[in-house]
Amino acid sequence: MKCRELYQPAHTIIGKGCINEIPRYIKTIAGQKALVVTDDGLLKIGTVKKVLDVLEYAGNSYALYTGVKPNPTVSIVNEAKTIYEKEECDYIIGIGGGSSLDVAKAISILGKNGGNIEDYNGLNKSEKKGVPLIAINTTAGTGSEVTRAYVVTDESKKSKMLMVDANCLSYLAVNDPDLMLGMPPALTAATGMDALTHAIEAYVSKSHFPFTDAIALEAITLVGKSLERACINGRDIEARTDMCWAEYMAGLAFSNAGLGMVHAMAHQLGGFYNTPHGVANAILLTHVMRFNASVCKNRYADVARALGINTYKMTADQASNAAIDYINNMAYRIKIPKLSETAFQPADVVTLSLHALEDTGMPENPKEASLIDVQKVFMDAYYQI
């Protein structure tokens, strides 16, 4: 086996009430003023205030940016960067799901490397480690607090740029289930399916290895055990904590092993139609699994066992299909929409598929895909075949 370098945050804290530990990490980096990057919704429901109260009690200075929107754009990154520079901040605190943390990562890279965010589209395009980032996750799905990836939408091209760069890794990753108790069922479902997709794609990726295999399978087990519980009762702290661990391990798995065709296609739905990322992944996951099954049915059988399915008397094909059926049924129960219920337009399928083939997630997919293959998966999802 070739030499492996593991990518992960410098520090991680997970557990109920762990946001109270943040000030001691700020002391370690000698941070003078933070730019807090978040969205207006989290500010309004009081999630952001919980963190700001901790900062203020400890005497930590900050400036606040709340302009993040789902599928953040180049203009949002530029707006936040302007505030970072104007307020003379020297580190960043991201509070939210993937969108807020992606913007925070982008500012971290720009703060040390300069230029435009478009300059960093692709793999390891920056030269210097970004400014220190404290990534506080408020959804149990994206894994953004742990990964070396971030996504920004280029409005001019209506496409998502995927940056994979170790220089954006957070100094401190924070997963406090107390911040997730108010998350509505639809968001809980979408982000939970996002975590499941991360784990499954990492497990079957071309670059998977023993470390990522182990944490991916455990993440799948925890999602199967706790996602529906968290959707039914958002204040189930045990289920929320399980999902914290699941999304963290899934994020760590794909940050090191890569993703695949699900994400390559989902990024196009987000870039074209602003489809929420977790929803896009959830819609496409089982359709891509069916496409891939001929080359990784044994691994999908492992997924079935991780989900608690008794595969003792099943062939690998049967176990693989059982995993797909389980995920389809769970997605139905937690009310994941169909592709036909989104803004997707069949007339766009060729353009979407061409962009998907160029996505940096596609090379890790276990099965090679042609333009026709990708089109067919999109249309199978649309017609629920």
C-alpha cells in the first residue's frame, strides 16, 4: 500500500456543552479579533447567540457577518472577505452547516493567499496555510468542520467550484449537539442523508483504505441507528450526539478517501437550481449505487450489514440491493423529496451531465461513467426508475 497522509483538523471537541471550551483554543492561537461567519436564520433562532455569549464572557472580540445563503456564491465570499479586512480580523469562526463553513474556509484561504476565490478551484491550489479557523458545526451532515474541501458557486457559469485543499483545514472543529436541538425535521433529514452519502462514497471510492473504511462503516451504522429518531424527535440528545459522531467520521472518511458520482452530480443541481446539497445527494444516492453495484457489490453488502440488515443467507447482489432498498425506504419515511419535485429540468440534462463529468469528485467513483451513463442516472432519478 502506498504511503498515506491523513487530513484532519488540528483539534476537535465533540459533546454536549463543548462550545464553552472554545476560548482556551483562542488563547492558543493568540487570536485578537474574529470574523464570525454565519447566516441570518441561525442568528434569529438564537443558535449564534449561544456562541457569542461564550466569546463575550471570555472577553473575545469579534465582527459579525450573517449574509451566508445556501449554496454560497463568489459574491458572498467577496462580501465577507471585505468585512474581514475592514475589521482587521486575524482569525475566523464559522457557525453553521456546510454553507457557512465553506465561506469561512474560503476567507481563510484568501486571508493568507490573496487573489480571487476562483483561483483556487481544484486540488491544492493555495501555497500557504489559511488563517486560523474555528469551525462550529450546527448540522449533522456536511462534515465541513473536518474536511479539506469547500464548495463555492460561480454565478457567472452557474456551476459549483469544488476546492480540495489541506490549507483550509480548521484549527478547531466543534460539534456540540446542543446547537442542533432546534434543527427542523426537513433539515435534519437532508443533512443526515448527506452524512450517509459521504460515508458510502468514501467506502467505495478508488482511494479508500483501512482507516477510512473503519470510520465510514461506523458512520453508516450510527446514521441507520439514529437519523430517523432525530427527525421524529429533534430534542433526542442521544440521537443528536450519535449524528454528531456519524457526520464527523463520515467527513473525515471522505476528506481522506474522496467522494464520487453522487456528489459530482449533486453539485450540478446546486449550481443550476440552488437545490440544497443534502437533498440533492439524498435524491441521487441510490440511483448512483445501482449504477456502481456491478463493480462494488461486496462493499455495498458491507453497507447493508452496517445498516443492521441480516445478510446471512443473501448473495452479494442480494445484500447490495437490500442496502439500496433500505436507504430508499428510509428516505421516503423522513420525507426526502423526489427529483421531479425540485426545479430540475430534463432539458438541462446534457449540460448538467457534462459538468458532472468535469467535477473533481468523479475520478474517485468506483465505476467509470460516460456522458450517457450520467444522463441516464439523472433521468432514472427523475422518473423514479
